[in-house]
Amino acid sequence: MNFLMKYLPLSMAIILYGCKLTPKDKDHIKNDISYHKVFFKGVTDDPKAFKHFNLINYAYLLPSSHKSIKKTTIKDSLYLVLDSLKQPEIIHLIAFGDSSRYSSKVFVTPKDNIFIRIKNKSIEFIGDNASHYNFYKKMKSLNFKTPHFEGNLSTYKKACKDLFEKQNNFLTQYTSNHGDLSDAFKTKARADIRFSYLKNMMLVNRKTATEILSDSSYKNGKEKLGKKNYFDSIRLKEFKRPDLLNMSSFKVCLINYIRHYFIDNSFKDYSREKILAEENFIVSNFTGELRHYAIAKLIRDTYQNFSDENTDLLTALIKKYKHHFSKPSYLEVIKNIEDNLKSRNNKLPQTVLNSKLINLKGDTLKVKDVLNNTDNIKVIDFWASWCSPCIKETKTTRSFRNKLSNENNVEWIYLSIDKDEKKWIKKTQELSSYLNDKNQYLLVKGNKSSLATTMKVNSIPRYVILNKQNEIVLEQAPKPSDSVSFSEIIKKLDTNF
């Protein structure tokens, strides 16, 4: 009976989808399963969750959906194959259902067979390595208090430390209770907790702790706390962990501690001096994949926080390092930046200007009709009704967007890539207090339109900035929630005209 229950989901999936395998195919799949594939099977009482089921991989230069996935859904059932996974890693499962949003980190290993049950707004993992899959879900269910900064960094640090110790203690207890946990899991889970703690310490209310410590009003307050004391004089060797380059918390910490702790903080972020100092520090202290990742991220972040005076420097960095990168995700991002720099301040091509849009009244018009209405700075916001991060940005940045509109004459143009016009209209109406009805449009052909393909809209939310002459300034602008970087770009652009 145990044997039957163990292999029934996979057997039923093969019968259900009618796979016909030759002996050669079977040998090939056997080898692939050993090193590259992870199988997910699932049932749910919220079928929409499997239609909008995503696995985020952090091994790429930028977090994105795993690029090698084959997914089939039939009513309440899911069958998914995650391919090209070469080592155990923590991925992030996200699903959007009718009744709830499901989210959990999951530790997966090549050749895993994972059964997922979504029921009563809850997600459960079953399988041979179930103790690996359920760790983060169970830790999340304990509702440990998230640290909140309320003006005192010493108090905030204590809260971060308290969370760190609770999570560490839970991992110790969990490890003791589950003797089947792999060494890889123990190592990566422990490291993830450590670097999640360091991330909380560094990033405080959309600022870095070093920015707060350098702020004159904070320095002149009652609390006297230096950078070294706050971070407990953390040492560089802790970041020399190439084995963690598929872990989100580690990658965030690596870049932020290089940029805001190990380098002279008197340099302004993304100034020429700071960029060169960061490049020199990376090359002097890191080798191999750590160096490649840090340099690629420096190039990408510099472009995201672009200023005209950095054009030559950014071009030189790309030319100097692009042939060092071997990972496709690095090369793709760097190549896009290189192409965008060449097209910077270029007019949009006619094929893009002639792309068709639908307004809320149901009228069809062209992109050029919308852009030529005003001579303001324009921000194009690509979004969709089903995109939770898009909606979060819209809700949390209303006052900031209104401020830029009033003070810098910024015009926000919202282009939905929805396939279903009714769902787009419904969601737009729900967000009416956050959006300007005047500039709400549905992009005909969605992400297959000339506008979306020219601007390489492969993920959303996505923000594109145009100057007053409707020339491309930045094809991949920061999110508005990164208000400091975003406002600096707009202010420089507004001043130049």
C-alpha cells in the first residue's frame, strides 16, 4: 500500500497526459531526473491558484520565474516539471487564487517529487523530502514579530537580533525533530537565516542603516551609535560564499554591504567616484562567480539609477566586463542595457507609435495619440490586473506619484497587458482612488505588441521614462517605491529642459 501511495501521483499524471516514451527517451529522462528535474503534482479547491502558479528562482542575475518549466493544469489538478536545476536551492512559490494568495519558500533538490495540496486557503507539501519543503511554511506559521524601525537603531537592532535568535532556535529544534534533513538543507537554511538578519540590519524603511547613521539630524540626536558598532564590525570573509549565489538574502546582503559598509560612505551613491570605488573593491576582494555577479549587479544598478554624466563610464564597464560573463541571465541583462544605451534619447520607432490601445470607454487609439497630448515628462507603467506586485506599487506610491505630477509635471501612463478586457476594467475601477482614469489603457496584443516587444517587457511591473520630446530616457527605471532614486532621475530630467 505504501509503495502504491508513493508512486500513484506520478503514475496517474503519466496516464492522464498520455506520455509515450521510447527506450531512448526513458534513458534520457532517467539521467535528467537525477541531476536536473523536479516534479510538482498538486490538487486544489482553488483552481485559479494553479493557473497563476509561479516558481521564482534567485540564481539568475535578477530574481525571475524559473526559465525551464513545463506546466499542465486540468481543472483542480497540476502537473509541473521544473528543469535545469543543478543543485539544491531555495525557490519561492507564489500562486494567486480566487480566495487567497499563496506564498512560501521551498527547499528543493534535483529529482524531488513534490505533491502540493491547496485547501481551505492553506498550502501543504507532501513527498519523500517533505521535511525540506515544509520548513519555511512552519516557521512562517509561528508569526515571529517583524522588526520595525521607530527612530532608534539600537532598539531596532535588538528586534532584529531577537527575530534571528528565534529563527535559529526553531531551525535547531526542527533539525532535531527531523533526522532525514540533508546537510545541504542545514547549511543553506542556517545561512539564509543569518543573511536575512543582516538584510534587516542593513535595509531599514526603504533606507540603508548607513544613510540613517550619516543623517545629520540622527547624528545630532541622543543616540550615539557608529557604523562599526551597529554592524558588530562584520568581516568581509563572511561574504566569500559562492555556494550561496542562488540565495536571495545572501545576494541582497553582498551588494548592500559592499556598497554601504565596506566602501567610503562619503561618496554619493552612483556618483563616478562611488562606481569606481565599488569596481575597485570588487576586483580587489572577489574572484570567480562572486566577482562576476557583483560587477554585473553594479552595471545593472548604475543603469537603473542612470544619469547622463555616467554614460561613458557605464559604456566602458560593459565593454570591459561583458565577455567575462558566462551565465545567460547575466549576458541577457547586460546586452539589454548596452542596446538601451545606444537607443537612449532616440525617438520611438513608428511601429511602436502605431501600437494600438483601448481606453476605458472602449475607444481604440494609437500610442502616438497618447504621447502627443502633452509635452510633459512621461512614465509608462506596464501592469496587469493579476499582478500583485504591480498593484502593491500602485497603492503604496500614490502620494509620491502625485508629488512628482504636481512638482515636476510628470504624466503617468498606465498600460495593462491583460488579455481579458473585462478583468482590466474591473481592477481599474477597484483602484480608481489610486489611479488617474485619464491615462488608463489596455495594450492590444499585450506583451506581444510592438511597444512591449521593442521595450522587452518580459516581466511586470515595469517602468519606462520618456523626456518631454517623447525620447527614451530609461527603459528599465527603478520602481516608484524606490522614491529616492526615482525622484533624482526625474529632477535631473526636469532641470535639463
